[in-house]
Amino acid sequence: MAVRKKFDLTHDLLRHTFISMLVGAFRSVGDAALQAGNSEAIIRKNYLDVTTKVEAEKFWRIVPGGTSLTKEFVKKDGLYIFGGTSETNGATL
């Protein structure tokens, strides 16, 4: 709660961001509904097409300052895994 107050964030901003970015990156309304505890109808109504796939992919690569993701961390078959080629550009990272 202290972080919310410090940065003047609404009570559900982080939840909305998580769901929007989950749907944006993985395009699975069912998975997002299951993980967020919402119905698929609510996800479709409020979170579908809120962000672009590119924006969502960038979001899921955010890491704390001073750290970085390994180049082998790629998205494949709708999941992030270590090793392989990326779904987004077909190139080995």
C-alpha cells in the first residue's frame, strides 16, 4: 500500500497492467482469466486489445536495474523458455 500511495497509483493499476500485458503477449483469454480469477467475458470486455503485442513483449522483459535476461530466454509456443528461437522474429536470441 505504501508504494501505491507514494506514486499515487489506483488500487487496481498493477492488476490491470498484469492482465493487459498477459493477454497482449500470449493472446490467451482463458489463461488470463484463470490466472487473474476473472471470467473470460470480463477479460474480453476490459483487457483485450488494450496493448500491442510488441508493447507486451517489451513489458515481460523488464528486469530490475543492474540485471538482464539471458539471451537464451525466448518465447516459444506461448511460453517463455530458455534456449531456442523466438516466436516474435524467428531469430535465435
